[in-house]
Amino acid sequence: KLDADPGYFLGFGSVPLGLDYRETGEWIEKNVIGNSLKGIGEAAPGAGRAGSLEPVLRYVHESGRNLPVWIHTFNPLGKDDIMTIVTLAEKYPAAKIILGHGGGSSWTGLLGLVQKNGNVYIDISASFTLFSIRYLSDAFPERPVFSSDLPSGDPGLGIRQVDMGVG
């Protein structure tokens, strides 16, 4: 579908975690940039492994590539993992980081973390509750990201949820 209608979807490409910095850069150049993809994701480190995102975020930061990195932040990741991601966001401020699924069940702790980090965005697909969508959208109307979460989600439903809950 990307080739048939390049303006319809913004494709993201996955990057294996656990590669060193050089290997990560080579992977991104060949498989993300080389395929005209617009970002990196879904990055899904296991619980306690959020630090494995560092080579990806460092490469995006240092290369000057405008590639947002979409990170799965629902279970099994928890608050400590999200804190690690936010620490990496502070270390690599040129990397745009999207916390997927509204921070999952740790969404209540996001307000302060997002507030102090202008490079952190929140995706509302498959959010933990409708209240989290309203809360985060009211607090940061310029930073919610709408994604499809296909095949599991529906972007139209996400928009209707915001329309019903925000205001």
C-alpha cells in the first residue's frame, strides 16, 4: 500500500534491539531510510530492557535524521521502563519519541514526564482508558499522536474517542 499511495500511510520500520551503535546505524540506513520509511517502530523492549533502545535513539539524535521512534509502552513495560525511556529522551533531545498506547497502565505518571520533555509525544492507540485520552489530550493538545495500531486498532475510533471525551 505504501508504494501505491505514498501520501496515505506514513510507514515505520522496525529495528532489532540489541545491536551495537554501528550495526544499528547500518540497519536504519538500509532498512528504514532505504525503504523511504518515515520513522522507527514499533520498538518493543521487554520488561526491564528499555535501555536496549539507547543505540537507536543515539543514532537518530546524532545522525540528524528526522525519524520519530514509536515505542510500545503497554504491558509488560511498567513505570520503571518508561522512566528509563524518558531519561534517554533527555539524553538525546533531537530524537522524537512516541510513547505508544498512551503509556499503558502507567499513563497517570506521564503528565510531568511529558511536560518537561518537548521531544516526547503520546500515541493514544489502544489506550488504557478513555479517561487517559481526555486527560493527556487536554494537558497536551499539540502532542497526542493518532495511529492505527492495525490490525488491532481503528484510528477512526480513536478520533471519535477524543471528540467525545475532550472539551
